Amino acid sequence: MKQLMLFPLLITLAFNSLLFGQIQEDSLFRGQDSIDLPLLPENVKLYQVENQEIKRIALVCPGNLDISMMESEMISRMVAKGTQVYLLQSGDRVVADQNNSSRVRFAVEAETISSVLEVVRMEYKIQPISIIGFYQDVSSVFDVLVQSEEIQQAIVVEGFPQIKPAFLARIQCDVYGYYSGQNKNVMQRLSYLKRYMQANRKTFKTYIFEEADFGFMNQGSPLDTNFPEDSPRRELIDLLVGHLSDF
């Protein structure tokens, strides 16, 4: 009789054990699915390396440059050489005066760059990371350089950070700058930047396009087949692609 009374109890215990085990398993899988992985911001476009090993990561902050030109003339060549590219596109706004209005792109925020770095850190733990900033995005690039250890090198084009010794002293990677030589304001600010970078014993190597004026990267259509091969813009793109390939 006791055995008969124990039988339903054993059945209940076995069922509860299986049910509890299933609950634990379901909870485990739900926990895996609900891990808060960082996501790329909406204004970031990823250009993936395919059919070969990813050799390096590059974050590109294009400033006010034409995106189609960046894709056709520079990014496609970088990807072909094993560089996985994250293009951080900033938004734009309409600026109007009494005579006309124009749409102006504003700078990528340092927080956006940092969020992309977080994604890269989660996915590619051993890849060398470079960052390239153009024009007004250079300031945000430097804001990230002073607080990030993930970036191994920075390349800046025609732009400047805060030129303050205490700020520049916190930079943690090598910096390479490309500037036009025909603009006196650019040359003056560059001399100050070089002086303070050297005073803080930071690596800052520059390349000057002696015959180019400020904004030379925006000159010419990306589809203009007559665009001269020896132009400063074409030379700069060749240098940037080669620089990353050697890194």
C-alpha cells in the first residue's frame, strides 16, 4: 500500500525535476539572447572584407567630403587590401541667410566614434585599428584619441584639435597629418600643433601638399574621367591607401 502511495509522489517529483531543468535551460538561452551587445549607430556604414582575411580595421570620419567619392576612390581600394572600414557619416542641417540657403554637414560626435570602437572591441580583439578624420571631424577624432587605448594610429587631413598642451599630452597613439601648403592659416595652426606635439614627445608626422589650397579634397567630380592623376587629391588617396596597407 505504501508503495502504491509513493508512486504518484515519485511521478510528480520526476515531472517537476524535468520541468525545472527545462526552465533552467530556457532561462539560460533567453539570457544568451538578451545580452546587451553594442550596436552600430544608424549613421555608420560598414564595408566588409570578403574572401580574404581581415588584416586591419579603419574608422573613417569624412567631414564634408562627398560620400560617393569616398566609396569609389578610397574605401573600395582599402577593402580590397584587407581593411574593414566603418564610415561614420554625420548629419547635416540647412543654414540660411538673407540671400540663399545651403545644407551644411556638421561634425561626427566623439561619442559616436567611441560607440563604434566599442563594437569593434567586442568583435575584433586582435585587429590593429586606425582612424582617419577629414576637415571638421578631426577635432572629434582627437577628442577620442586622448581617452582611447584601442586606436594604434590616427590620420588627420586638413583639420585641427584643441591646441592645448595638457590636452595633447593625453594622446596615446602616433598621429599622421596631411595638409595643404597654400593656405597661410593652415600653415600657422599646423606650426603650433607640431610645436606642442613635439613638446609632449608625441609622434606627429606631416605631409604637406605644397601646391594645394585648403579644401583640395573637394575639388573635382568623383565621376570625372579627366581628373588628373597627379592631382593632390589623387595623391592623397594613394598615400592613405598605401599607409593603411603598410600598417
